[in-house]
Amino acid sequence: MRGSAERGWGWGRCAPSPLLLLTLLLFAAPFGLLGEETRQVSLEVVPNSLGPPQNLLHIRAVGTNSTLHYVWSSLGPLAVVLVATNTPHSTLSVNWSHLLSPEPDGGLMVLPKDSIQFSSALVFTRLLEFDSTNVSDTAAEPPGRPYPPYSLADFSWNNITDSLDPATLSATFQGHPMNDPTRTFANGSLAFRVQAFSRSSRPAQPPRLLHTADTCQLEVALVGASPRGNRSLFGLEVATLGQGPDCPSMQEQHSIDDEYAPAVFQLDQLLWGSLPSGFAQWRPVAYSQKQGDRASALPCHTSPLHPALAYTLPQSPIVRAFFGSQNNFCAFNLTFGASTGPGYWDQHYLSWSALLGVGFPPVDGLSPLVLGIMAVALGAPGLMLLGGGLVLLLRHKKYSEYQSIN
């Protein structure tokens, strides 16, 4: 358990000194919210003018001088197209006849085109499963014998309209394999809950990622599916667009504060280009129980980004509709849990959260608890020095007032 925790969660790693981290956090905290502003957020399931409803969710977040567009869809594998513009008047245009055709290029646009400052996409291509029964090395890649993956392009999804909640600015894509001969998903589902925000805040449940008006949160939950092994580990294959010939960068940030996600001192980030740009952000932790406490925390391992051939990945119609067919893709895997400790097998439950946004990624300031501890720790020596100085001063005054007897 110790080895997996050190690898996945940043426990026991060599890290910068606490003083350096404190300086960086105190300096960076105000600047982590440079893009923060209150936005007017709306959610809409885009109506299909040609036939039955399709799962195309448009989140539009309008600021003073900019607009963010998050376009989520379960046409093909679940995917999101993220677009940032420099005008509060940009709009989404959908050509359904193109989007639903075998050649969807041009079926999805944000207008005016010259207002687009940034655009990229994430595609959740496959649900992975590994048998970790005989794996003793927690750092092994892959983390066990792989079972045939579930392609999310072959899932049947709920009608997103039924889960749309304007009050919480959220909606949930819930699905299961269309072809399930072994009935592993007879009582189970894979859900992607999407939520937008009009201002900065923090959710009540761990890992309590700090979100701003420039971000959208994704919570993935695997519930009730029967594993194909006694100690199965699950994971996700994720694809994104490369930046020219190169892949986006992956970064780790370390902190001295774990109040919001107990025992997790690390934050992982996927960055598209130099900041401010687009980003995805998550803590390397998942949970095997809905309440998400420390006892149910699982390490989340992220594989390095690597170039991937488009034809080897399940194709997303909305990504091709917006970006065309000539794109360089990169992919990485997220694996949840280890062969020892808690796991999906405990309650057949697994959840993981991430943020997606534009601008400078949110940076956690030090929590009030840590600031209080630091104040006590730094104040105690000062009080001791002050007290010692007063004692010496009083003693000096006492002896200076003594007069010898002649």
C-alpha cells in the first residue's frame, strides 16, 4: 500500500522545502484567479431539427468580454469540445445533416470564427479493466492482466434532457454497453456528470477542487457493474488533440496542505500550450464509496501522454465536425486503485473528478487550518524571544538600580 501511495499520491516524495512552497503558494494564490469573473451560464440540449433528440449539450458561459463554450455529446464516445472566444456574443451553430452523416466535417461551429482564442477537445474512448490478483508491484504498467476494454462508442446512453438541472447547472450522461452478453452491466452503469459554475466556490465532497467561472467540472462514476475478476482495477483511456506535432504537457503540483483532500498533496494538470490557455486539472485520487472519505480513497495513476493514430481510437463525431479529419491525437490512461487496500470490489462503486477550463488553472491558497498552525508555529519562537528579551531587560534594570554601601 505504501508503494502505491507514494507513486500515485505524492506521499513520501522529494519535494521543495515547506518555506519555498509557502512562498510560492502565497505569491501565486492571487494570480491563480486572473481569469475569474462572474459569468452568465446557460445549459441547453441542442434540439435535433431532423429527427429524434440527440445527446448534444451546450454550456455557454458569458463574461464581460468573452464567452466559453463547452459542447458535450455521447454521439460516439463521450467527448467535449471546449472553445473560448473574445466576445460575449459568440454562438454555437449545428448543422445536423452534416453532424449525423459519415462525414461530419463542418457540422459544428462557433461563430464568428475570428473570435476564437482557444479550442481543443477531450474524448473518453474506452473503459479499461485489469486483473490485479497476482500483481505485487504496485508500479507495474499495465497494473495487471488487461481484459478486453469497453468502447464507449458502443454504449447506449440515457436521454440527457431527463437529467438536465438548471438550478445546479448540471446534467448527467449515463450509459451501459449495447452488447452485454455476460450481463456485467445488468445492474450497473457508467455516468459522467457535468456541472458549470457562475462564480468561484468549492464542492462539499472530496476532492473538493476549487472551481471558478472559467471552469466546468466532470465527475465520473462507475456503479453496480460486475467486475470480471475478483480484484479488478478499472481505468479510462482519454484522448485529446495534439498541439501541432507535439502532445500537450502534463504537470504535477505539490502542496503542504491536504485539508480539502485528506492525505493527497498533489494536483495533476494537462495543459494545452503556454498559459493562459486550456487546461484539465484533477487530484490523483478516486473513491470506492459515495461519501468519498479517506478510508475509501484510491490512488489514481496517470500514464504519460503519447501520440495516437486517429484510426486506432473510437471516433467522436463532434470532434471531427469541429476540427475536421486532419488532426494529431494524443492519449493517456487513468487507472484507479491498487492491488492492495480498498478497491471497486468493496461496494462496486468508483468515482473520480476533474476540472476543465480556460485561463490560469485555479490555485489553492493555504486553508485557515494550515494558516493557523503556521501562525502558532512561527509565532511561538517570536513570543519566546520577546519574553526572553523582557526578562533580560528587567534583570538588567534591577541590577542597574542597586547601589553599593560605602
